[in-house]
Amino acid sequence: MEEILKEFVKPELLILIPVLYIIGAGLKVSKFKDNFIPVTLGVVGILLSTIYVFATTDISGNKDILMGIFISLTQGVLVAGCSVYFNQIYKQLKKGD
């Protein structure tokens, strides 16, 4: 799993995985509906990735804007997916006790 993360997720965005995990845990203990948590984490992951990408990239034209949007979407979905995946692994390991 570590190799996949290194290959597809930008190293500087890996910090979003535990951040999204904590947000998801907070949503879980609140009255937030469980079935909306993954979608919410996806949206938050995309928004945080977008902020990072556009804050660290020199934009010189439409092509750069489109590339920034693409990177933000893919990275946001990946980090959110990893967060939900790790949550499910934790649940399954806990269930085995």
C-alpha cells in the first residue's frame, strides 16, 4: 500500500489522509448521517487539494488552470479514498478481536 501511495499521491498531500480521517471521526460522533461521510470527505479532500495546488503553482494560462483542476480533483479523491480505506481496515481489525 505504501508504494501505491508514493506513486499516485503527491508526498506533500499525504498529510491530508490523517486530517480527513480525523474529520471523518468527528463527523461520525456527531449527528451527521454515516452515508454522507465519504462524500463529505471527498469534497473536503478536493477543496484542500485545490487550495494547495493553486497556492503552490504558477498559473500562466488556461492550460495551467485545467491541469490544476485535474490534479486537485484526482488528489482529493485519492486522499479521501485512502482515509476511508484506512478507517475500514481499522474497523475490520477491531471486529476480529
